[in-house]
Amino acid sequence: MADIDKGLPNTRTKIDIPSEEEMAEEVSVQEEDIEKGPVEVIPEEDGGVTLDFEPGSINVPGTESHFDNLADILPDDILDPIGNEMVQNYMDYKSSRKEWESAYTTGLDLLGFKYENRTEPFQGASGATHPVLAEAVTQFQAQAYKELLPSDGPVRTQVIGIKNPQTEQQSQRVKDYMNYLIMDTMSEYESEFDSMLFHLPLAGSTFKKVYYDVPLGRVVSKFVPADELIVPYTATSLDDAEAVIHTVKISENELRKQQVGGFYRDVELSPPGTESNGELQKKERELEGTKKTGKNEPVYTLLECHVNVDLEGFEDVGADGEPTGIKLPYIVTVEEGSREVLSIRRNYAPDDTKKNKIQYFVH
């Protein structure tokens, strides 16, 4: 019989047991790793979940705030066609009013604010223009200013319904506050209003843009010349217009500030061009007695389009949960040269079930 060695193998193994101090330090490090930030668990329809390690950021449709920039979360294959469509519509709308621009330019010539040394029909012919049109414009401006912007303010109030001392006092408080806001707080209101009254009899239409300015922390009212606001040829009013496009000139540095600040999408744009004025803008500069210098500052042209869009991923949904195909109001801002979409924001109130557009322009 063979001898079988039944001895046990060497089971002596050295085990390093950490001290209490080392264990406490390790637990502290693990807690620090866990506390780096909150993790939000988003349930999916198929039963799975999505872990959002930055729940405050805008990265998933449906998690953004109402007035956030939706262009930050939409892919390029959706944004690029929108940018091309906005620029093409702008060019079509602008070309449809060439006759008006030509008549407006001719009317500015007839003001007679600039003396011309003519060579036709002969050298030294008189270049004087009768000031009847200029007189009519300035008289209209003066009379309208006096009536529409009196010294105590333009706001008047009226009590609708039963009048009593309480409602009368409330009406007076509203009147006093609104006049104080316009005449004292809104420092630009008077000068912008005066400039608007001068352009109104010449252009036939002028506009005011009223909005809340975040950097200033108050409401502002800016004059918008008719040549800077583009609407479709078929529009009868700003309320029923399918699109209202405001052209905004902005410097390269100012645009970069707004991109870094998060107001516009931070994307690479084509180099800015120098401000190219059309015949109408050139004529206005001549009447002002100003002209460009040799060094032209580069500027971008932004198209702020107040339009109705059926935006993919944010469609209007009916009671059955299916898309209705109804276009909703948005403000789409596009850089004209590169056709890049810088921002897309909802243009209706969060609690408005009818989703009517917010009107920023006054005609």
C-alpha cells in the first residue's frame, strides 16, 4: 500500500487590517466622491431610466424652462433648414416693397435739407428745394408732440364700471405711477418718441418696440424705423402677420458678449462684414450731415424673426396626445451672413392655454 501524505498545505497568510484612522479616511473620500453633485433619475417610456448628472443644465427636451433658448438642445439638421428659411423669407419680404423704398428715398430728397451744386440742365443751376414739405413735417411733429406727450405725462385713466372714492383713488395712483415710469424712469422715451414723430409723416408708418431690458432692469421703449421692420406683403396688421422681422445691427464684441453670457448660442460664425447701407440709409445719413469714415467697424446683421413655427420636438399636442400640426409663436434669431440660428424662444406666456403670441411692437 502506498503512503499518502495527508498533511495540510501551509495556510498561514498575512492579512493587513487597516487601522480605524485609515478606515475613517477612506469612508470620507468615498463620501466626497458621492457628494460631487446630485444625480437625477429620469424614467423612460420603455421602462428604462436616464441618469442626468447635471440636472440643472438644458440637455433633454422637456427639462428646459419656458423661455430658455431651445436652439441649445436642437440638432443642426433641424436648425439649418430653419435658418435658411428665415433668411429667404426676409429677402422675399424686403424685395416686395422696393417701390415703397424708392418713393421714400425720393421724398427725403424733396425735404431740401441738403444744398446741391447742380450741373444739369447747365452748370451752376439752382439746387434749392422749396421747404414746403419740410415745413409740413416739422409742424406735424410739433403739434403731435404737444398733444401726445404733454408735460404731465401721456397716460390717462378711466374707471370702467361703478365709480366710488376707492376706485377713483386707485385710478389716480395708476396714472401717477405710469407717468412717472415713462417721464422719469424711462430716460430714452422722450427722445425716441420725438424721433418717431419726425419720421412718421415721411415714411407713413413707424413702430415702437416695448420690452423688458434685463441689464437695465426695467421696461424700455425704442423707436424702430419702418425700413428696419419687415413684414409679408399680405400682412394687414402686426397682430395677424405671419412673420415680423426686426433687423438688428450689432458689433462683433457685443455679439460675443451675449454668446458668452448664454443669451445666444455659442457657435462659430462667418467673419462680420462692414455695415452696408442701402439707398434709403445713405439718404438718411446725408440729411443728418454724417458719413462713414475710412475705417468701417465690422458689424453683424441679426434677423429677429417673430414667427409661427411647427418646431420638431416641441409640437403642439392635442387632447389625444397627438401633434395637431398647429404652428406656435416663437422668436427665432438668425445671423444673416452665415444663416446660423442663434436662439429660438417661445413667444407666448407659460399659462396661456391659447398660446397667443406676445406682441412687442406698436404700430
